[in-house]
Amino acid sequence: MKTLLIALALTQATPDSLHDFSQPWTLRQCTEWALEHNLSVAAQQCVAQTQEVNQNTARMAWLPGVSASVGENLNFGRGLGSNNTYEYGNTASTSFSLGASMTLFDGLATPARMELARLNLEAATKELEKVRDDVSISVAKAYVQILYSQQILDVAREQVSIDSLQLERLQGMLQNGKASAAEVSQQRSSLAQSQLALVQARNNVRSAVLDMAQLLELPQWDGFSVQQPASAPEAVALPSPDDIYAEAVGLRPSIQAEELRLEGMDQSVRIAKAQYYPTLTLSGGLGTNYYSSFALQGFGVQLGNNFSQYVGLSLNIPIFSRFGVRNQVKVAKINRSQQELHVQQAKNALYREIVQAWNGAEAAGAKWQSAREAEAAARDAFELQQAKYENGKATLTEFNETRSRMVKAQSDAAQASCEYLFQTRLVDFYRGRALEM
């Protein structure tokens, strides 16, 4: 029975609990995992939850405050007795009271505090969205870095295969007297260099995977891999930076958070000005007493006889606060002006990011086109040089030089392809589209 339960649990377990690395992860899977487990996202969620509690506190300010108290007094010597006369002797009295108070008018400060709490919660929620966006971009960068490292690894493997076959060919030719020992040694050196490049490429892949694992907060990451794009990137026509900014400025949570804080500053000014107005408070309560020295009446009788109720209104009128309220209003207005600058700074930063992404995408596109042409030309040149070498019309040095140029062209093409893929997706992300590869 126990074995059956374990089998069922493993069957129904999710990748979240098993960390299933049997299949490569897509960018969407990586992003969803990161948004659920990343510590920066979790920390900002705590901030949003705190603002939610603050909003609830502000809403409850309309309710009356209720409190109860019980007091025990011991008097020695001459003191006020239960009959409201002073007498000598030790007396004891017990009092019970229940009171409530409620602010009826405070210069509309309470509604302003409620609105401020709501705006702070919305701003914290937008900040959470911004953190999630930042994490998504970081995951996409790490994802593309893994793709690039894997492509370089494939290039390194291809070169090791080419050099290995070439070394075998030269060793056979050496036995037939058609190649020299120097040529075999030179090719063996080239193979060793290719193998060293392969080891470095493998280490780069592991380093890129480790960076991704840290972003995803994976407890273990052996066997983790990412899915290759289904097709090569395609050249796309990008809108102008101004058009992208016009779309993004109303969508980006960083701008929305700063604008919400600006609205909150308006409420802070109202809260400060509310101190100019009187405060009207309604209060009421009930109480009773018991005197131990009043032996003629029992406990219950005294509580009934001494039971009292009260209700009252209190009006507090501010007259002169040593210019404290005036200065608070001035500070609130200064803070609002400062927040206006923060809004503009956020917009300027967004425009700068968009221009940088657009320039990066344009440059990466041009580099990608050139790199593809260079790679095709380098591969054609290598194939021609290989044929010439095999027919004895080119030296081994010429062959290796052509091979090195092809390796570099392949590496440049892989880097340009990954860079263009990321930059174009980043531009789309600013336009409100999901990051997809």
C-alpha cells in the first residue's frame, strides 16, 4: 500500500516539486519558474502585502474606538468614601468602565488617508510588476546566453571532428610517404587547440546554465538545458523609437508607479492642510463602582446603584501651532514637486532604454546579416581549400588558416544571431508583448 501511494504521488507531482530536467526548458517555463521562486519578486510581494494591510488600517479609521477598563484603588488614612465624604480609615474601591469615541470631522484628513493608502497599494503593485519585468528580462538574457554558448560548443565539436579526421588522414599519408612527420605534428597541435577550445566551450555552457539556475533559485541544476528556437530569427521592420515610446509610456509599470505616487502626494498635501480645520469627536461610555467599605450594600446592589452613562461632543479648534502646520503644508508641496521630477526622470529613463534597445536591434540586425554572409563565404572558402589540400595543391598551414577563419565566422554568426534575437524581443517587450523565443 505504501509503495502504491508513493507511485501515485510521483505520478501526480509537478515539475516544481521534482525539478524535472529530462526535457529542455522553454523560455516561458524558465520565466514562470523565476517569477514564482525568485527572491527579489518575493521581497516585493511582501512590500505589496504590507501596503494592503496599511490600506485596511486606513479604511477602519471610520470606525469608533472602543475600550474597557477595570481599576482597583486602595486608600489609607483620610480619603473620599463611597458616600462622597472624607473619612478616616482604609478603603478599597473597584471601578468598571466601557467607553467609545469616534471622529466626526477632521478636516477630511481620514478620506485623504484612505485614498493615499489605496494609491500606495497600487504603486506597490506596479513596483511588483516592474520587478517581475526586470526578472523576465534577466531570464531572457541568461536564456540567450545559454543558446549562444551551446552554439559555440557545437562549433567547437565540429572543429574537433574536422581536425581528428584530418589527423587520421595525415597519419595514413605518413605511412605511405605522402606526408611528413612535421605535418602530422602540426595537425596534432591543431587538434589539441580545438580540444582545448571544446573544453572551454563546455565550461562556458555550464557557467551560463549556473547563471540561469541562480536566477531561477534552483536547488540543483545538473541536467538543466534550454530548448533551441524552432527556427532562425527573421529580419523584422521595427517602428521608430518615438512610436515605441508612445506605446510603452502608458504600459510600463515603472511609469505607472511614479504617477500613482504623484497622486499620493496630492493626498499628502490635503492631509497636511486638514490640520487647519477643527476636529469634532463624539464620545460615550458607561461605568460603575464598588466600595468595600460600604458594607450595607452588596456587590451587585452597588454596581446597579453606581451605574452611570455619558455621551459628549468635543470640538478641538486649532488657533496657533507655531507655524508647524504651515511648514508641514510647505514640505508636502515640495515633496509633490520632487515627485513630479521623479515621474519625468522615469519617463526619460524609459525613452533612453527604448532608444538603446532600438539601436541595439538595428546594429544587431546589420551585424547578423553581415555575419551570415561572412560565415557562408568562409565555409565555401574552407571547402575549396580543403579540396585543394587533399589534392596536394595547398599546404597544411593554408588549410588551418582557412579553417580558423571559418571558426571565427561561425562564432561571429552565432553571437550576432543570439544578439539580434534578444534585441528584437526586447523591443517587442517594451511594446507590451510577452518575451518569447
